[in-house]
Amino acid sequence: MAESTGSKKRWLPLEANPDVMNQFLWGLGVPPNEAECCDVYGLDEELLEMVPKPVLAVLFLYPLTSQSEEERMKQDKETKVQDPSSTVYYMKQTVGNACGTIGLLHAIGNITSQIKLTEGSFLDKFFKSTSSMDPMQRALFLENDREMEVAHSVAATAGDTEATDDVNTHFICFSCVDGQLYELDGRRAGPITHGASSPNSLLKDAATVIKKIIEKNPDSINFNVIAISKNV
């Protein structure tokens, strides 16, 4: 969460709290009857079955360690920079601690055909304005958007824990686009694909990847998984 690329601007981090994220998204233009965030209490099949379906996206909060950073840099060397014409909505992160908001934008940006945003709302205008931009242009557009900065600040101070910008955890998003599972992280060179997926298997497929990340950090408990589910 603490790291960004290219800007000295820093926001307070968003808490991994579905209630906070719901108020944030609903206030920006996701109608409550369209989608909502909910906790994923565990990655075992029984606990995954408890998550409301269909799942549209998965957010994962994990600790930044020397090992995770080393692996990220290694993967970046093998990741192609995204073509702006790609069907995957992806943006870079230039604001420190904005990873929670970037994760939510990645989530919503890749499901605009599956949910109906409130016309004229912030998110409706944001995605229409940035649809033809490249990932860095989207990042700079967000960085200079005062309305989003204020909304993020309100959400960041609405959690159960006292907001501080001294954190060492990071949000990423998992989305299914064109039959592929994508890991979307604004600090990377571009989206990472984890193979075939589908709307029905998104949660399970994301859980498989998340388990591997957790296994590599056996000494940490700072993990959190949140699903964005469609209200039906």
C-alpha cells in the first residue's frame, strides 16, 4: 500500500472493511441493488460457498515483504506492458496508499457491462472519460481528481481502526475478462494472467492463486479477502 510509482502524493489507506467499501462505492455511483462487497471468511470450499454469488471481482490485501517485492520485480520483467486497446481495464498507481481505491476501480472498470452504474455519477463519468486512455494516463487522471480524493479520504477515516499512512500492506484485484483470470495491481508493468476462468469459477480460481501467495508468507496474518458480488 505504501508504494506508488511516480508521485509524492499520498492518501490515507482504505480499510479492508466491506461496510466501508460499500458506502464508498454506493456513494460514487454503484447502486446498492446492483453490487456489494462482502467478506470471504476462508479459502476452503465450504467457506467459499457461503459467499453470495455471482462474484464479479475479488480484492486481496496482503503484507509487503522483501520476498513478495522480489517476486513482483521478477514477474514485472516477464510481464508485457499493456496495449491501450486491451479489453482489460487496467491503470497504474501513482498515489501512495491509493491501492484500495485502485483495486475497486479495477473491479468496477471490468464489470461495467454486468452492472448498471448510476448515470451521471462519478464512476459513470470516470470510466467514460478514461476508456480510451492508457494505464498511466488513467493514473494521472485519478491523481488530479479532487472529487475522488475527497471521497477516498472520507472512506479512509470511516473504518474501525485509526487511519494512518504508515502501512505495509497492499490491495490487488482479481477479475475475469474474456475467459481469463487477471491479477490487477497498479504497481506492476501490466495485468498478469493466471489462466482460464469464468464468472462461475472466478472466486475459486482467485482463491487458488491467493492460497499460493499466503503459503509464501507463513509468518504473517495480515491477509484479507473481499468479494464484490452482484445483487440478484
